[in-house]
Amino acid sequence: MTAFMLVTARISDPAAFRAYAQTVAPMVAAFGGRYRVLGSVAEALEGEAPEGKMVISEWPSMEAARRFWDSPEYTQAKQLRAGTGHFDVVLVNGLPD
């Protein structure tokens, strides 16, 4: 079953964040993910939109997304993101195929 990783990013240091983004983009693909939304600002149709930019990546399964998230490669890459902003990351199941 497909899974989606939803990230809300409030970036305070865009220059430093760029190094993280350039490192992680090919890594997402290597682990089987693909970006579906990249850096868009949400528009609230009801309630409140989250502050910041949205990134949504699609994964073949929850397990595939967790393999990426827990991998030594991503653990190292996340250090590039430290101090560049505030990030909320949520993993959800998609609908059955």
C-alpha cells in the first residue's frame, strides 16, 4: 500500500537548507520515493493552513518510507538540516491499490 510523507517546513536559513535539499533529493529517489509536492505554500479552504512550505513524497509502502527515514544515509543528511528551521514530518498510508 502506498504511503505519503508530509513535511511542513518553516525555513529560517535558506542558504544552509539548500545543501540539505540538494543532498536528499537524489536519496529519496534511490530509496524508491518520489516528490509529489515540493515547496508549495498551502491555501486554506477551511480552517487554517499550516505555516511554511509543504513537501509531499510518495513511497511504495510505509516500510519503504521508514527504511529511508531510518537509514544511515538519511540520518547523516539530516545533520545538514539542523538549525535551518522547524520541520513537522508525518507519515500516512495511502489507499489500497
